[in-house]
Amino acid sequence: MEKYGDIEVQVDFRKKENRDRPGDTFKMEKFLLNYNASDIYMVTTVPEPMMEEVYLPSCLSCGGPASNLQDYVMWFSSGGTKSHLHMDNIDNLMCMISGSKEWFMLDRQAGAKVRLDRQEGAYCTVDVDSVDMYQYPEFRNLPWWSADIGPGDCLYVPYAWLHQVRSHGRNIAVNNWWTPLSAFDYLDCKGKDTKEPVPLSTLAFTPGAQTRFIVKVLLEEHGGKLPKDTVQRLVLWEHRGHQLISDQDFLQMDSNGDGQLSTEEMDQLELETIHELFDGIHPGEINTMGAWQSRRIAILELLESLDTPLEGEAKEFLYNWQRTDKETEEFLTAHGESLPEAVVDFMKSEMKTRPTFGGHEDL
């Protein structure tokens, strides 16, 4: 704590992942003093002061990954974390430092049969602790892969493979994300000492490469090109729902002026230009399915509108996207009178059936 206690890290609040619940920024010292006795866990880009002491896995040091890096993320918890079943539109190498992780994976062919019912974030809301086979019948006959990794192990997770991860014991890991490559560049390895340690501090991210890749994937899914209105409708800032490509941006991207954006035109753009055209947004926050985190934003706006901050159990229950109608009814029966009316109304609005308690039953 003496060396890194003052650096800021990003912390999530529930070990069972809830992407509607935003994380927070902690000092490293605060996290270390609290993580063993709570559900908080760190999910943060390796802090810059620590990058001199964290090294790129040697298998990524040449051939293309090192020049297409997008992020290196540190995962730190007391164990017991459970992710959603999700996919990442990027290649990933996860390396364990302490503890172990248990992986459930579906390749692209099998994963294509799974409904990603939350297209913002590309994940499935299936309860990873209790799969409802009536609601998700596609899981009955899916071929799957599993892996258990411990200290010193690294696991490669290919682009677009669905996966769900659980952690066990005091858990520290670093994963490396890079833009998928069309081919390994063997010439890049010629004459390089791939066993020489490469500190992360000597490397740089290339966000334009990943942005180009995900937009090209979208275009390729539609025959290699799309008209302006469709591109603007589908390409959004996932965290806020904002349209990322303005009319002026599109004119700069549409080099032949035919009103269509093609994969060839994306290839012609410089990487720095692409990053600027997309407002400098981190590629991980770009959605190409026209989806955004509307529920998270609705809750944040609700909380900001309250005269008295909502804290503790009520706030966590509000964020809980897995609560059943019965649980909501029981919670509001027990606590409804002490909650702001706007919070009660929001919880009722998310019930799948009309509430049979409180409110104006005569309407």
C-alpha cells in the first residue's frame, strides 16, 4: 500500500455480475482494506504507475498482437465472482497471478444458437446459478468447452466465443485484449528476442484498429456496405445511446460519395482519423447493434432526481435486474412506505404482471 495505495482503480460492487449497476473509483488502499469483507472487486485497466512491473506475455510480443493492443485489465477479488454469459468482439489472453478461474465457453458456431437478450454489452441474462431450460431451451444440447486455470496459467479466448467465468480464492489476474488479426505476421518476429520481458509501460493502445474492425464486421454482415441512415442508427455510444457518426463524419468516411459506407472505405482511413471520427470513444463502448444501456441510464437519472440519496438495500434492490415479481411485491410491501414514490413507481413498472398491491386499483 505504501507504493500504490494512492492510485485510483475501478471497482464493481457485486460478485455476481450486474452490468446495470455502475462501478466506482476507489483508492487502491481503500480497496485493499475492504475487499476481503465485502462483495467489491476490482476491474480496472492496469494503473499506469504499475505498468513497469507488469509484463506482456511473451507469446504476444511479436506477430501482430503487440501492435494492436486495446487494453490490459487487472481483476482482483477475494473470490466467488460470477460473470454473465457474454462474448467480446476482441481476442483475449487471460493470465492468472493468484487463485483460480473456472471457464465455461461456447465456440462461435455453438454460441450463435444462444439468444443474447441484452444486445448492449452482448450478453445473455440466463441465471448462471440456475439455468431455466424452459426459458433457454437452446442450452439443452450445446457442445461446450471448459477450462480451469491457476497461478502461472494463461488462457486464450478467441474473438466472439461466448464465455462465463467464476473465480475461486484470493483472485488476481491480468488479461490482454488485442484486435483480431487476419493472419499472424511471421516477419514481425524475425530477429526479435521473444523471451525478453516487455513491460506494459513500453507499449501503446491502438483504439482506431479495434473501431475499424468492429465497424467492418458490421458491414461484412450486410454484404460489405451500408447506407448512411442505417450506419447512424446502428452505431451508438453504448453508455449513453448517442449517435456516434454525424452527417459530417459520414461525408469524410464515404470517400466515393455514393451514400454508402464500405469495408474498403474503412480500410482507407488512418487509424487516428477513425478514433477522432468516433469522438475518441473507447472501442469497448461502441455498439453496432443499435443498443445502449437504457436501464442503467434510467436508474441513474432516477437516483439523481431524488431529494434524498437512496442507499443500502433499497439501492441494490433497485439495480437488481433478476428480481422476480414476487420479490418486488414482498420488498415493496415491507419497505414501500419509506421509499420515494418515484422509486416505487419504477419498481412497479418493471414487473411483468400488473401489481396487485398499492397504487390506484380502480384505474
